[in-house]
Amino acid sequence: MTQLCKPILIVACASLALGMSGCAAVLVGGAAGGARVAADARTTGSFVEDQAIEMKAGSALSKEPGLAQGTRINVYSYNQQVLLTGQAHSEADHARVLELVRGIERVRLVRDYITVGPATGLGQRGRDTLMEAQVRTELVRLEDFDFTRVEIIGERGVIYLMGLVDEANGRRAAEAASRVRGVSRVVSLFEHPGAAQPPVKSETPPVESIPEPAVEEAVTSPAPMPGA
């Protein structure tokens, strides 16, 4: 690891980010999940593609010298849709992160939930981690619900839900998450299996930046999953 103030790619151990200071941080969401393929709703090919997207995003950001030390970005890919959360030090950093991620091959959509401002501290990150675990527990308790189909991401009291579920179960998951103490907002980013499947496009993928209502649901149709 160099001493330059470049973004730091955290691959398998997210806890490493908690102790870092003086440089921008990039957290890659699913890079430690190789053993989870058998329990995942995605095909093996799609799962691997998502891991590759996350790694490419982390690599691109880690090599970008222009990002300030106050920038902290989390990258998650599910079925080739990329969710970006975290804090950018400036609007320029925010724009550069979007530009780099949009340039990654096979990305269908970039969901931009980055805010511009100070990075979250250790206390808030710890609360978010606990909140994720509590939401997971609520999903496990749901009757006739496959919790392995849902990815849970917590950021500053907001819970983001990604996965391949039908509409009814998507609503159940969001309602369960909203009951957890400390959750200020639930953002459902589910795709519904069996819906119309748009192709993966070769041009630069769109960026979806959604306002911040108290409760939100954004559902899209899954694209064909490469290389099962």
C-alpha cells in the first residue's frame, strides 16, 4: 500500500476502512462473497460479472489521483446495476466518480446516492453495520421468504435493498426493514424475475439520481444474465 493520498481499495475486509485516515476510501461491496454463489439468486455468471464490475470500479477509483482525502465511496453491483453510496469531498469528485464508473464495461445502470459533504465517522459506520444485521434478522423471520435473494446496504441510517424478488416480496422486505429502529429511509432497488428483459447496452450507461423521500421504491426489470 502506497503512502500517496489515493483512494484505497478495500477488497475482503471492510473493517480496514474504519482505521484509515488521510486518504480517500473505496469500499467494494461484494468482493468477499465468493462462497455465496450457491445461495444467490443470480446465475454464477452474473455473480462473477458483478464481482468483476466492483473490482474494476475499485481499481479505477484507486488509481485516480484527483480524488480528495475526504471522499469515501461504496460500490455495489447487483445484476450489473451499480449502486454508489458514500460521500464526495466536492462536486468535482462526485462527477469524476460517476464518470469512471459509467465507463466500466457491462454496467447497465448507475444508481447514484453519493452525497457531497464530510465523510461519515466511525460511530455512524458502526451503527449502519448493526442496522444491516438487524434488517437481515427481520428478513430471516419473514414466513415463506428467501432472504438470500436480498442484498442489504446501510448508509447514514438509510437502508438500500437490492435483489431479484417478485413485487409482493419486495414490498414485504421493505416493510420489514422500515420497522428496524434507527432506519430513517428504505430504498427498494429490486428487479422482478419474469418481467421484460432489456438487453445490456454497449453505450455509456445512464445515471439514476433519485430524490430523497421518506420511503422510496425504484424497481426495474432484469437484463439477461451473462454466462450462467
